[in-house]
Amino acid sequence: MESEIIELCHQRVKLDEEVLLLHVVHPLNMMMPESSNMFVYGSSNNGAVIGSGKETFNADFRFLNAKIESVLISASDGVQRSFSPVGSINTFFEYKIELMSTGGWFGMKISDLAQMAAKIDSLKKWTVSTYKITKQSICENLGKVERTVDKELEEEIEQLKILHKYYNQMLAMSKLFTSSFHQMNEAQKGLAESLYQLSLKEISLSAECSSNCDSLRSVAHNGELLERALSFFLSSIKTLSEKTFEDTMGTIHNYDQARLEYDVHRNETAALQQSNASPEAVADADFRCNQHRRKYEQLKADVKVKLKLLEENRWKVMRKQLLLLHNALIAYFSGK
């Protein structure tokens, strides 16, 4: 009796696994073209579907549950066990799936499967969108499609990119000059200390060594003041180039992406109108096109504002920093 119950339970577990695979693989099959090489539960070997897999599973569940219940009722060992029959596949998936085999899926709920299907659908949409945008970009570079162009804004963006390149060059040279000047100033301090130590040993050269030592120490002290000015100048240029400029460049990148998306949907809408598609399809495509057009227009306005603010901030910062650097250089070379 016990072995018969175990065998029936094993059959039920196997059926549970097939049900789970049906509901997990089904969303993936929706993303793939139909193929006669793919096996679907309830189909023959030649790939033709005989009947609905769901109805077949319903019959199997009812048969197994009834058989298990009848075996348990006829058992004479007095052990009480209960099995809740499942009337339909929909009712069954409202319960937690608990597989008895060690190779099965444990503790999965229908909500987990729904979440997995949602992620797959999101991945599908992202893949299609990326493909369309990439195709649009390549066709634009080859001159096969028209692109939306704002000549005045495009010129400002191009000038900004060139200007950003020069600011990056100035930042790199400022770092190099600050590092080299720091090393030179440390060498001056070391030379001054060496002359002082020599003056203690060479009594006859004490006056000359002390004179040069004092001069080098004075220059090194002025060098420390210039180092501070250079560090402040470098910090301000770094913030301007790596943060303020990059913030505007990020907005420009988003604007370019929005423009590509808008052109993709604009061309799709035009193609549907020329192909005499259904009014519903054209209206849906036109609605999506208008959504992306509004996004594009909003980001274009944001770019113009960012360009204006960057110009004002750039001039204000550079005027102040260049004046401070000029004063520091004059003070260093004049010895004041």
C-alpha cells in the first residue's frame, strides 16, 4: 500500500514539473518564431498540436488526485493523510508549488513566474528599441534617412565640444606644471639645507653658504605661496572641466538620444501612412511619435538653458582664477 502511494506521488510530482515548464517556457515561445522542431505539451511528434495542453493537464490532475484519494481511503493502517484535489490548472497555480524531487524547482509562486515574464518582456522591448536606434544612427551616417536638425543649436554644441577639449588640455598642463613646480620647490629647500650644513663645516665659506642658503629659503617660501595659488587654480579648473562641463555634456547626450528616438518613430509613422495601414495602427504610431517629440523638445530647451548657464559660470570662474594666478606669479617672481 505504501509503495503504491509513493508511486502515485512520484507521478504527481512529474506532472507538477511539466506544468511548471509549460508556464515558464510559454512566455519565451511567444518571443520566438513558430517552428515545427519545437515540442509543445499536447502535440504529436511531427510538431502539430493535438489539443490544448491546459485541458490535458486538468484531466491528468483529476485522475491522479482521485486515485490517490481512493487508495488512502482504502488503507487499513489507520494513518490519516489528506490530499486536496485540484479542480483546474488555474486553481492549482494559486497554491505554492512544492516539488518533492531534489532536482525540481522549490518554493516558486505564480507571482514569481509573472515577475519573470515581465522581465523577459522588458528585455524584449529594450532589445527592439536599441536595434531601431542603432539602425537609425547608421542610416543617418550613411545618408540614407533624414534627421531632425536644429542648425543653430548643433553649431553651439560643436563649439562647446571643441572648447571642452581645450579646457581638458589646460587642466592636464596645469597638473603637470603644479607637480613639476612642487618638485623644484622641494629641491630648493633641500639645496638650502645642504648649504646650511656645509656652512657649519666649512668655516671659511660660511658667509657665502649662508647667503645662498637664505636666498634659496626665501625663494622656497615664495614658492609655497605660489603652490597654494596653483592648487586652488587647479581645483577650480578641475571642477569646471570634469563636473560643470560634464553635466552639460550629459544633457546633450540625452538630447541626442531623444532626437534619435523621435526620428525612429517619425519615420515609422510616415512608413505606415504610405503603406495604407489600418487607421488604428497609424493613430497608435502617431501617438507614440508625439510623445517622443515632446520629450525631444523638452530636452532641447534644457540644453539651451544649460549652455547659457555654463557660459556665464565659465566666464565668472575663469576671470577670478586667472586674476588670482596672475597676482601669485607676479608676487613669486618679484620676491614679494
